[in-house]
Amino acid sequence: MSVTPLSGTGAAPIPRGIQFPVFVAAATCAFAGVWMSVPLASVLLTERGASPALVGLYAASVWVAALLAAPLSPWLAGRVGGALRMHQLAVVLSMLALAGLGTNPAIPLWFVLGSVLGVASCLTWTSSDAIAGAMAPVGREGQFLGIYQTFVSAAIGGGPAALWFFGVRNEAFLGSALIMGLGLALTLALCEPPGAVPRRMRLTFLRLRPVALMMIAPSGAAMLCGALEGSAGAVFPVQGLALGMAAAAAASVVVATGFGNMLAQYPVGMMADRLGTHRALLGCAVVVAVGSLLWPWLAPGWGIWPVLAVWGGAAGSIYTLGMVRAVQRFAGPARALGMAGLNTAYLLGGALGAPLGGLLLESVPGWGLPVALAAVALGGGLALSVAALRRGG
């Protein structure tokens, strides 16, 4: 795997053999900083007297801004000189937004800064995925991207734990910016990997059409993962309360699924390398379906925790498998478009999964949500497996 030095960093490039682990460390800092700010914002707004609806509206503004930015990321990366350069600029923008939130601004400015943070964090995410995908060697995509997603999952789940150190106060946003700044420093000696994005991206129908046709399996996997994880994060704790779990235990449901997500990425990635993404996708879908039916039946007993961990690992790995498939199928400009489509699809899935999950839990109490999730996982997994197989496995 060859690399081309990124001009203008002012630092000598580090040896090729450690480019990937250094970048993974940098991306981990970026994700941890952003996700530390998510629960912090919710708590601080509530303490200021904001209603739950207003807190939800703030969170929605961040997600909507991210969703709008995702499709534009390949074009923006081409304009600024590559995926690594866009990653660095996006981290700087995130740090500025976090610093602004750290000043305890007026409520309207929260929404402005939150939207800026949504755009910047999305560009950080899309550029990270593109760089990791370009660094993955041919034939070992699953293994390398599994390692990358393991650390990303750990950062997303463990980032909020940094609040134990910084405290739940406005100044903690500066702590988020500090963590991201550490990751930024690590990128200064990295090189732009060839094939992450072209230096100039021209979006045309002729270029988009073949990419869209080949993105059925990758983007479908990303959307399915987003829908499952969105539903789990928003609705599983509520379902746990309805099943007789204590409040602390119900809140820990997300911790269990996140822990499983972190542990599953590498083994599932290796399975994709050896057995093919189509088999790995179907296997994960079956595990999600079985887990969706098992854990409500076992609740509130201790047996739910290993089931939830396995469920979270299988659900989260579906996105990784979509990413592996996109990296295998695309190169050059098509890869940049494919990775942007992957991120957009995940955001759409998450935006749909949470409200639909809540609606099902309210309108069909009991087994309505578990059965629906099992059906969606099985149907989606089977369809995606067939789509991946028809395009070469």
C-alpha cells in the first residue's frame, strides 16, 4: 500500500507501516470528542429549564445538519485537497463549535452551534471512513475495517464516560474540543492515501447512476443498521421499563448493546474476508432477529445482558459489512460517492428507526416491537445478502 504525502502539513510523514494505527487513534479521538458532547448537551439544556421537546429539537437540528452534509462530502473533499485535509478542517470546525457551546450561549445560539457541529462531525465521519477504506489492503478489507470500527465503537460508547473526569458543566465542552485536538495533532504527520477521494469531484448523472446501482447492498446495510441502532438507543430502555426492569438497568441496555458492538467488529470483519459479505450479512441478520425475540422474553432476568450484547454486536456489524462491500466494489471517484451514500443511508435509517420504534411500542404493546424488528432484520438481511451475492459476493 503506497501513500502520497499530504502537502502543507508541515510535518515529515511517519513510516507507512504505522500510518493506519496512527490514523485509527486520531479517528478515535475525533469520535470520542463529539460523542462526549451529546449527553452533555441534553443534560445542560434540561438544567437550564428547556423542555424535553426543546432538547429533542436541538438533537434533531444536529442530525438534520449532518444528514444534509453527508451527500456533499466527496465534492467538498475534492475542493479542499483530499479526505485527510477535509478531516482536519472538519475537526477544527467541530472544536470551534464546541468552544462556542462552552461559553453557555443563549438558547438560539445553541441551535446555530449545534447545526455547525452536526455538519462538521458528519464531514469528520465521512472522511474517516473514506481514509480507513483507502488504507485497507485488498483481500483484508474486513480485518482492517473491523479494527477501525472496533475503536470507533469504543469511542462512541466510551466518549461520554469522559464526563466523569471533566464534570457535567459547560466547560466540559472545552474538554471535548481538547480530545479532538489531540486527534488533530496525530493527523499532522499522516499522508493522504491514494483512492480516498479525487482532488476534483464532478457530480454528473452518468457518474452517479452506476454507483447507485452498485450501492444497493452497501447502502441498504447501512440503513438497516441505522434503523436498528436508532430504535435500540431510543426505545429499548423504554421497553425495558415496561418489562419490569429498574430504571438504572433499563438505561444500561444501551451500554450492553454498545459493548457487544465494540467486541464484534473485528471477528465479523474477518468472517467477511473468509466467507463473503453476503454470508456475513445474512448471519448477522439472523442473530439480530433471534435476539430481538429473546431479550424481552428473558427480561428482567440476568440472561438479557449477554443476549443484548450479542444483539448489539450483530446489529452494529451490519454497517461495517456495508462499508467492506463499498470498499470492495468502488475505487476513485466512485468510492468517494459510495462512502458518502453509506453515511447518508445510515443517518436516514437512524432518523426513521427511532420514531417508528416508539410508535410500534405505543400502538402494539408487548411483542409488537420485537416481532417487527425480527421481521425487518430477517427480510432486510436476506434481501441484502442476495444483492451482494449477485454483484460478486
